[in-house]
Amino acid sequence: MPAPAGTKRVKGKRISRAFIIGSEAWPLPPVGSPQRPANVPDDHTTQWRVYVRGMPGQPDLTTWLKKVQFKLFHTYMNPLRTVDNAPFVVSETGWGGFNVEIRLHFNPASGEKPQWRQHFLQLERYGSDEDRARQEREGVVRSEFVEWIEFNEPTEAFWDEMTADSQWAYLDADKTAAGPSGAKGSGGRGKGATSTTGTSLGGGTAGVKDGKVNVGSGTPAGGPVGVDGIERTSELPDKPTDYNDISLAMEADVMAIIRQAEAEIDKQMAKELERKKKMDEELKKLKEDGATVPVVEKTPATATSERRRR
């Protein structure tokens, strides 16, 4: 029976996307200050936001991500917050950090069930002395991590969307806004952009290294994070970059190691088969000659020694 329309899978294909889950926190003005937001409890010391955003320079996040749910600490009013459109961000105030459970809802064309992620809401300065000094100087604590999502054998409809040129449209909008000089103007980001979500409040966003976004690396806000030279494709790049080791070259190296191991196994198996063949020939010759294997009778001393060893 053929698969229902829209559910047929593209065999042997896989699409991967990197994205960022992060949070930013900065001190609230003291109680009584005219700059302090209204209706904020007196014991709240920090304003924060938690978000899911795409990697700058990568395909439009909303091609595959359609809704995000953030589950906050139970003391917050309406702790389960649902964001139906980008930017996927929730802003609140508080006094302590906690784990935020994040549920990712995919494009219905993918036919995939939602997946959970978790992010710790970091309100206090952390990291090395240099990182802490930078956070204090910038007035913001930023904690971001690069996550990966893989769609194995996607549906045909989803494959078409994930390989369409339209998912790069927001980058063209950025270039238009930047103008001929390359300096970005006041124009907004294109479809699927995260606006100010996840950008730096202190003049720098995070740089990606070892799967983690480094705190306040000084890259201009909204600028690319390790995307130079990344080809617009869902296929693996030819060579690894400073920000991503996964590539065709790495795949080739791994396959070479596997083939070498297989060759060694085949070599050892051939030796064992040859050894067995020789033993079978010797046994056959012994039988033809009528020879018997001598049985060594155990003397009382030998039996006693064996019992002691046991």
C-alpha cells in the first residue's frame, strides 16, 4: 500500500540544523527608582529573557521550527509560556536561576513529534575571571549553547521546504538594509529573524567554540557567528571549520579507520582459518595412521596437588 500523500519519506537523506538556546540577564534598578519597571515585586533583583534563535548566516529557523513552549518555575503566573511565532523569547523578572524546560514544535510537514530541551537560567556572573569582568563591564550575563537537530529521512514535502532558496530570503533582506557600504542601517531583519533576541546588550554577542557559545566574545551585535564560507546547502561541507568539525573530510577519515579495522579483522580471520585447516589436516593424518592420543594417568601426588590448587 502506498504511503499517504505528504508522508512519503526521502530515503537515505538527512538534514541537520544548528540553533542557539540561551538567556540574558541584567540587574534591575533599585526599588523606588523611576527607571524600575512598574508592578515588579520588591524582591526581584534581575530582569531576564530566555530564547531560541537561529545561527546567524544559517537558513531561516522558522522553516523547521513553528512554535516554542517555555516551562518556567512553578511560582510564576502562567508558568507554561507558548510563543507561536519568531522571535521565540520570553522575558520576566526574578531573583534566582532555575532550569527552563523548552519544547520545540516542528513544521507540520516534517511529521515529527515535539522535542524537549533544557536550559539553566544563569543570573549570576560565571566563568573565568576574564569572563566575569566582561560581564560586569557589559552589565549583562549571557549564557548560550549551540544545539543540533537532525531530520532523518524527512518527508518529501519537508525536504522541499528545507532545500528551498526561500529559507535564505532573510539574509538578502539584511544585505538590502545594510546598503552599498556594508554598514547595516535601521531596516529590520527579514522573515524568521530574531530581532534583538539573543543579541548583545553590551556590544558583543557570543562566539561559537566546542559546541558552546563563548560569553561576550565581542562580535558586533547581530553579526555573524562563525559562518564565513559556509555553503548554503543541507549537505555536509567538504572540510571542517573552526566552528564545526562535521564534514565530508571527517566522514572520509572515519570511514578510512573503519576500513582499516575491517582489513585487520579479515587478516586475523584468515590466520585463524589457516591454523584450523592445519590442525584438521594433522588430526586427519593421525586418524589415518591409527594413532591415539596418549592419556597421562594421574599419580596420587598429582591428584593431591590439583586438589590443593582448586
